[in-house]
Amino acid sequence: MNNSEQFTPPKHIVSAATIVFNEQNEILLIKGPKRGWEMPGGQVEEGESLKDAAIRETEEETGIIIEGLKFCGIFQNVSRSICNTLFVAHAVGGTLTTSEESLEVDFFPIEQALEMVSYKNFRERIELCLDEESQPFYIDF
């Protein structure tokens, strides 16, 4: 690279989402203003680990505190340069609370939760996180 060429750093988005179970084996979902029902998650901040981002996003969007995170896999949107990491965890505290990113928040039986999630490939993400035999997975699209 000569001096006339300017280095442009890559612009990737890395996010972390979590399938959270309560003691009744129900899944935590949020209803977002744009995508409808989905699992809590969001962008990883600079200097933050993937697990810490998953924990923070879950608490920010739902009020629920989680522990026991297990990495499940990655969905990569190649054309938009987005890598979404997926975890499963268990709720250990907190109180269900909405936020700007979550108009509604609640736990739902697994089958009902899967029927409620309709945005793009989000249902497939949850299904793969529920299927331990498929993990770890890497899906690019």
C-alpha cells in the first residue's frame, strides 16, 4: 500500500443474543418496535466480551439477570457484515421490565415462543440453540 492509499478499517457489527430459560423451562422473549417477538440481544461494545454483552443486553432489555451462559453458535449476515453470536442461559433474578427496545417482555412455553417469533431467520436461531446436537453451529447467509 502506498502513501496515497488510505487504510479503511473494516466495519463489522458483532452482536450477542441469548435464549433465556426460567425454572418452568419457558423462553424469555421481547417484543421489539420493529421486528416483533425475538430473543434479547444487541451489539457488543468496544472492550466487552461476547458473554458480558449477552448478560448486559438481556438485563437492559428485560430486567432479568442471567447466569450459566453456554455458547451455541454464530449466524453471519455476510452482505451486511453482521455476526450474531448466540447463547443459552438461565434466569436467576431480576424483575420483568420493558425498555425502549422492548415494548413487551415475558416468558413463554417453548412451542408458543417459536410460533411467536416470525422475523427472518430468528426462529431458526432459537431452534438451533435448543438442539444441542447441532452445536456449535455456523450459519452464513
